Amino acid sequence: MGARKVLAISYLRLTQKEAETFCLEWGIGVYFKPVAPRMDISICQCPAGSIALYCRHFEFSNLRHPFSLFVLNVLEYYRVSFGQFHPKGMARVLHYEVLCRACGYDPSLLLFCRFFRLEKNGDWYTFETSKVDTCLISCMVSTLGA
């Protein structure tokens, strides 16, 4: 398997200065003490007490700090970390949350599980759409008042 599927052989290419600048741009406080790991350390070797994050989660998925309770609940429910999630998978979680809030509802983990299923591609996790009955979707849309 190539580096695109195996996290243990995927490495960061940011310098410490670039990591600090990124955190400032995205509103992540310096009190969190952002650290760019050495070039030979993979995300799987994140030190205890730290959270490994990808820049792509913020740039591509539109992840924001502080993280929403819904995002944290999804990660806890599936027992995965930010560092194990592909940015496309995180984008699906955030897109679902935004759509629920746009309709005036709190996002539901139970309903999220009905529409999406966790998939693994190598070491990466993502969410794929479930095979949902179209009548369920039309019923859902009318229930949301759309």
C-alpha cells in the first residue's frame, strides 16, 4: 500500500513557523502550543496529550475551532481521531451539520448514522452515503418543513 493509504508512512511537510502561522490564521490559540513534528515522524506517532490535525481539515473540509459538539460526538461514537479521518469524510460530517442547522434543527447522530456509514480505505476513515430509500428522504424533507 502506498503512503496515500498508510498513515504510518505519511509525513508532514510544515516547518514549526508554518504551523504557528497556520494556527494564527485559523484562530487556534498559541496557548495550545502547536508543534510541527519532525519530518521523519508520522501522524500515528502523535505524543500523548496532543491532537494531530491536518491543515486540509480546515482548508478543504471547513473545520473550525472550537470544534462543535456534534463533530466531537461523531468522533467519539466511531472511536476515531482527527488524524485518522480523510478530509472528505470530515467534510461530509460538517456538511450534514450545516444543513441541519440551516433547517433549524440540531444535528442528530442517530439520523447521521442513517444517511452515512463509516468506511475504511487503508488506514484512513471516511463516510460514504448509505443506501437510503428515496421515500425516507422525501419523508424526512417534509418532516423538516422544507
